[in-house]
Amino acid sequence: MSDELQHNPPTSQPPQARMPSAGIGFSLNETPGIELLLQPLTSTSPIVNEAKIRRLYLQASTQQWFSPHRLNFSDDVEMDEVSRRIWIRFMTVFYTMEKMGLNVIQNMMSRAVRKMKSEEMAYYLSVQCADEARHVFTIEQYLKKLGAPPKYDYTYHVLGQAASMGIYRVENWLFSTLFSENFASCFLRKTRASNIEPMGNEMCKYLLIDESRHLHFLHIVLPDVMDRLSLFGKAYVKGSQFFIMKFTELMARKLDKDGKIVGIDRRELVEEVFENVERAYESFGVSRRFLPFPRVGALTSN
Ligand SMILES: [Fe+2]
Ligand SMILES: [Fe+2]
């Protein structure tokens, strides 16, 4: 048993009371010898900014959290039956997306390290992969508390394939992640705002901290990836991204009615994701003309 577990055995106390602090992480700048730790290895002609990736790796390492210390899984989840049914539906979709993200990052991280010629990415992506494992594990426990066995929904499986197969697969994966991380962040913010249930709300808070960092990583690497992509590569990525966004938009319509009952507006959610992705592309020096976005439909088909 680790020291951490010995010092913090699970009890019926509120989770925050068992931790050294209710927040996550510690200050990187106060770490002894930090200047030395921040110096990247010297890779041969890396394609990405290694100093920034190294700093993000160290930051990610300081922000790791252990979900049974943050969420008290011995508590019951109180909800009316209609909200519970809908919430299980939403959480099953979210679980599927996170599980898919975990499978894909496991498959893609070594390819990305080679393609971007950056050993610093090996450090960083390993921690991001651990984040995604923690997310899947945590949502799995939460679904059990809701009374639903966690189930991977194969309806969405094609998204993972579109995001990581074919030519330019590393670039395609990174751009797909920009969309999926934005989607996860917007979804988590909206569920927090609608405050559906306290344990779920707390879980979303911790997931959101990690997802924001995952977006930060993409904002470091994607401008360099975009700069180096050939015209054909750009066309390929554009086609793949349009498919992923269109598929998501169509699937989201099926959740329209349920979303309204628990206070999540499906249309607002998808529009916000598209706007965030568009702003990100603009910051990489391309405009809406580069990446066409699907129209967000009003049609509801439940
Ligand atoms: Fe995640
Ligand atoms: Fe993520």
C-alpha cells in the first residue's frame, strides 16, 4: 500500500477533509531547482516548442488527483427517476467518449512523438494518457453509483476511427483532439452550470481542470503542425474534421429533449464548441474559409 493511501485511508469524512488542501497541485515556481528542471532535452530538429511542452508536463505532474480522495463513492446519489434516467444517458455518452479518447491516445502517442521528433512530447502525452485513464475510471465509478453498469456505446465508435486512421493520422488525431477536448470542456461547464447532482458536479469540476490543460497542449503544438502541413494534408484534415463535427452535430440532436429537462441546451452546446474551435483555428492563422462548419440544426428527433 502506498504512503498516500496509508496516510489517507478512505473514511466517511467529506473528501476534501482528508486531503492536504481542497485545491489541486502546488506551485511549480516554488519547486527547488525549477530552472534546471525546465530545460528540455536537446532533440534533433523538433517540430514543436519543447520548452513549453516540458513546462506543461511538469505542471500536469503537479496537478494529478486521486478520485476516491476527491469524491466520496460511499455516498448515495439522490435524484428523481426521470433526471436519473437522463443523467445516466448523458454520462454513458460521456463515458464512451472518454474511453474512446483513452484508446486513441494509447494508440497514437508513440506515433506523435516520432512524427513531431520531440521526446518532450513522450513525457507530456504519458501524463495526459494517465489523465484520460483517471477520467474513464472515475466516470465508471460514478455510473455505478447512478445504478447503471458502464457501457461503451458502439454508435459513436466511428468517431475514434475517423480521428486516428488514414494518412496524416498524427496530424488528424491532434486536430480531432482539438474538437473533442473543446466538446468535453463545454459539456463539463454546462453540466456544472446546471448543477444536476452534487457528486456529479464535483466530478465535472476535477475533470474540467485536466481538460483545460489538454487544450493548452493543443494550443502549443497545433500552430506548428498547421505550418508544416502540405496542401493535400490540409485538405485531408479538413474533410476528416468536417465529418467528425457533422456526425457529432447529428448525434447531439438525439439528446435535445432530454438535455432540456436537465438544463443543458444541445444547440447552445454545439454552437459554443464550433465557435471555440473556429477561434482556435483563427489563432493558427486560418479562417472559417479554411474549415467549413456544419450548420447546427433546429430539428429534434428523439
Ligand atoms: Fe478526458
Ligand atoms: Fe482530455
